[in-house]
Amino acid sequence: MQTMAVQIEDSYVQNFMTYVNNHSVNITISKDKNLDLDPYFYERQQELQEIRNNIKNGNSQLTSFKDFEKETNQFEKELELKHAN
């Protein structure tokens, strides 16, 4: 058995479901729990994979939390100085 994702035009859903019901011995439909929890699950998964690939191939750098915290604190101090003037 194979699992596939199928996109169906809204206007064709009823026809598709009729077809599935007529061939239910060979077709099983189940809801994707990932999409129930997060409608953008697969888009986010793909984006994360691209980020990981960019880090692995050197197109992006991963910043440590310590460095991030230091840079954020410095940025906040700069904003406070600008706001005070």
C-alpha cells in the first residue's frame, strides 16, 4: 500500500468522495494528525529542512544562545540610549 497527499478543488470534493466510497475496498482515507495540530506543518517542516541544509553547506551560521543574548542585550542598550536622547 502507498500513502499519498491529494489536493482536491473545493468544487470537486463531493465527486471525489463519491469515487472513494465506490472504491472503498482499495482506498482508505484518514485525517493527517499533523495538520490537525498545525495547518502549516509541512510548510514549516520544509522551511526547517532548508535552514538545516543552509547551515550544513555554510550558507548560514548557527548562533549560540550566549552570543545571541549578548547581541540582544547590546541592541537593547542602544535602543535605550536612542530613546533617552
